[in-house]
Amino acid sequence: MHFVYMVRCSDNSLYTGYTNDLDKRIEVHNTGKGAKYTKSRLPVSIVFYRRVDSKSIGLRLEARLKKLSKKKKEDLVQKFALRNELSLS
């Protein structure tokens, strides 16, 4: 499986990444061994993810998401949270 994800850092910023093991990647981020960006902004929590079919698709989507404005990223996070909240009801 391949995932593109966003985590919320302790300073309220968002970090976007790609992985083939989402749970393990979040754990690595929170041990300070993940990305340089998140290392000084721990802990992080997952706020968005999308499963994709291949690494190449995942890396292209990651690049597109990283170019979005903070507002558009926050909109995606909000929609993701709402969709997941509704599916739990």
C-alpha cells in the first residue's frame, strides 16, 4: 500500500509526506527520526491521508499537495475529518 499523508505538528503547522507504511511512518516521526522538519515540532498527529495505487502516483500527489496554500491544506484536512466523522456515525 502507498499513502500520501499530512500530520499536524505541535506548532500547528502541517507536514506532507509519502510512505508505504502509514502507522510506522507516524511512529518514526514521533521518535524524532522522521523528517528534519518535524523533528523540532513533536509530537505530530495524522490529520489526512489518501491511499494511492503506486509510489509514482503517491510522489506526484505529495508534490501537488506541498504546493497548496495553508488555507487549501486546512480545507482538505477539514473535509477529511468530516468524512471520517460521518463514516463513524
